[in-house]
Amino acid sequence: MSDIISAISTALGVGGVAIIRVSGKGSINLATKMFKPLKKIEKFEPNVMYAGEIDGGDFKDFGMCVAFYAPHSFTGEDTIEFHCHGGLAITQGILRKTFSLGARPATNGEFTKRAFINGKLSLSSCEGLIDMINSESRAEVKAGYYLYREKLCKKILALQESLTNSLAEIDASIDYPEEGLEEVATEKVFLAVDRTIAELNSLVGLYKSGRKILTGIKAALVGKPNTGKSSLLNALLAYDKAIVTSVAGTTRDIVEGQIEIKGAKFNLLDTAGIRDSLDEVEKIGIERTKRAVEESDLVIFVMDGSLPLTPEDKEILASVKDKPLIRVCNKSDIGVILEKDNYDILLSAKNGEIEKLKDLMFSIGVGTELSSDADYLTEERHFDAINRALKSINNAKANQGAPLDLIAYDIKECWDILGEITGETASESIIDEIFKKFCVGK
């Protein structure tokens, strides 16, 4: 199998520019066979963009070519990029030409996987990269960038270094018992154990907010029929997503939409109005509404402010248990009869008065603990590994007073589990599963 891989690294379709990336030993030589610069050169200078003619087999395109030499490239290997005009025929033709010259098609994420194998990126950094590519909000981009720039990796490596030093202290006390090192070693080891427990607990505490960033906050709009839930959804989305009529029960199923508030993603669910109904279709919609409320992170209870609070409203409110709640008094443009104690915010969805609601949704649904500049734990794989590492290091703490060689077993187990995050001790199956998430060309 060829060591040279090639793929289109930009999205397929018509566009101004497309990039074909080639990596591996021999890629520079391949480029000399299919690229003719405007001015004759002896050798591609690294990181210099050359203008010239790109050979696409049975056609030529005018574009650019840049070379990155190992180890100073993304993959850590010699790499070439052809920047051509966008379009299926042009990009596919240039890609086929690289194949004819000895390259093979890259698999999903193979460029990034080579960067990992060649020590350019940790496994957690690779996961941050795919999170950034798949981001749908600014908060997701920032969380992915935290991983990509090796911030989590550096924390894990620092913990591993401390654990390595502890293991060395234990080995020295066992190998040289006559030196009387055991008491000093025990003190140093358990100081390190305590620091490790504190740091790992701190990382675990970042997971809840981190998952909100990655998956978004589920916000369900609930209330009795004809209170303006669909109008409110449309106002939040700034376009007409849900059908709005004066007929109660118009919304029969859950209507979804997505917005971004202060960098955080909110998944909005406009639900069927909750009421007793003999209509079979409407009853199904109401049951789905109840499930949506159970699965939501935030409930927005919408009331018709032009009417007094009804037993139906009170019944629905009572059914929303243990969920962050915003009580919205809607239809303020008609006139408000509802007492102030019965709502948190007054607005008119019809007139688009929703900025204060967005602020309230962020502060209640996300919380003040979510900082756009903070580092959050977002990956379930990392969360699981840290919890298992915590279990091991807590075992070491619980066994204080036992022989140090037994303590060393738990410390080493903690070290190995932390290595799964950086990739140092990750299994081949875990690595393969991560790179399946990538597109071809990255």
C-alpha cells in the first residue's frame, strides 16, 4: 500500500477555491510532476505559496501549490497542498491525477491520525479538532479549541508526572530500606495523591457545563392551548417555523428549532398544548409533550396574560417538577390581567419582545458558572476515564498505612487510565473509533 495519501480537504461542490492535500514520503516529488510554477525553481521552499499550472490529467487549471516539509507539517510528514478553482470536475480531476502518480485515497481522518501517530497531536487534541469542525455554536468552538490546543492534555501530563515521581519515591524506599526513606516517601506520595484527587474532582465538576455546551440546552415551551407558544418559538427563531392560528390545539406534535444565546446553543421544543382531549392525534401530541418536559433542561411555561390564571394553568405548573422554570406572561399587547406574582417575565411574542427572555433563558438554563473563557470537560470518554482514575487514586488514599508496594499498584493504575485520554495507553479500537468521526480530507 502506498505511503502517500491524497484527498480533497474542502467541501465538495461549486466554490471559489478547493484544496487537494497530499501527505507522505514522496509527496514533494509527486508535486513536481503535476505542478508547473510561473517561474522556474530548483526546489519548493517550505511554507511558500507558488502560482502556476496544475495538471488535472486531460485538462489544466491555474492555481497555487504549497509544500510543508517533515516534521514541520500538520501530519509530521512531507505534505503538499494544491489550491485550485472550486468545482467537482476540477477537484476530482486533480485528485485522480495524484492517484495516477502513486497516491492512494485517504480514509476518514487519516491526515489527523498520522499527526497523532507522528506525535504532532495528542488523542484528546484530535477529538478537540473534530469537535471544532462539527461545532454549531461559539461555545462549542471554544470548548473544542481547549482540547485542540492541548490544554487538557497538559493537565493530564502534569498529573502523570506527579504520579511517576511518587512511584519513583516508592521504588527508592523499597530498593534501599537501609536508608530509612519509607517515612519521607509516604509523606510525599500522599501529598501527591491528595493533589491528584483534588485536580481530578475539579475536572469532573466541569463536565455538566461542558456537556451543555456540546449538546445544547433543551428548552421546552409548554402551556395550555392558544397561549402563544408557537408565536414565541417563531419570535425566538426570528422566522416562522411553527404554524400559528387562533384555533386551540393547532400544534399536534413537537416543533423544534435552534438558537444561540451568548455563544451557547439552545434546542427549542414547541410542544402541543396540554389539556384533556378526546382527539386521538392530539392526545398523542400531549403525551409527547410530557416526555419532552421530562427530558428538558429548561421549561418555559407560557400563559395568556390577557386572562386570569386558570386551574388548567396551575395543573400544568404542578406537573413541572424539579426543572429550571421560566413563567412567561404572553400577549402583553392585548392587556394584562394576570397578577405579577404568577409570572417571571412579561412580553408580547407578537411584537417580538424577547431579548429579556433570552437573557433569562441563559442565566437559568446555563447558569452564571458557564464562562465563555473557561475550560470545560466535554467528551464522555474523558469523563469516564477521569472517574475510573479517581476510583484508583481514591483506593490508594483509602489504603494509607498499607505497604507502599500495594499503594503503588493503585497509583500505576491511575497513571495508565489517564494515558487513555492523551492516547498514550489508548487501545487501537478506541483510536479507530475516534477517527471514524472525521471526514475524508482532515
